[in-house]
Amino acid sequence: MLTTELIRIWKGMGHRPSKSEWEASDAEFSYTTYKERFGGWKNACKSAFEVLGIDSEPIETPLAKDSRNDGSSITLKPDQTRNIPFRLSI
């Protein structure tokens, strides 16, 4: 039930919600509930991925504008990404 609600809000926003976005949403459960139940917000998000059968969060990467594209972004699947240290991804 908690992960279902997290997925609903996430899909509605189009990205993983921050604490302030979560608290401003119409979520049925509080941010604190997720932190306490899953031992942290990132763990709650990982649990949502497991429910969906996804290994990790897809990463949206902006493209440099050149003659081949319009400067929009692409979404990379987990197997197309490389690990970035957590402290650099915040």
C-alpha cells in the first residue's frame, strides 16, 4: 500500500518527489511514515522499483544542442548508465 502510493505520486510528478514536493502533494501517507517504515526515503524509492520490477531509477540526461537534436533530453535505461558516487548525485 505504501509503495503503491509512492508510485502514484511519483508518476503524477514525472520524477522522484523531494521531501517538500511529497509534503505538498495529496499523498495519503506522510514522508515520515516512509522514512520510518523503510529506514529512509531512498530505501522507500528502491522498494517502489522492486514492486515495478526495475533495478534502478532511469536517468534523464539533457542533450547538448547540435545539428542532430533539438537540445531536449533522453532517458537512459539502468543498463545504459554508469555508477556515480552518491555524494555527487545529490
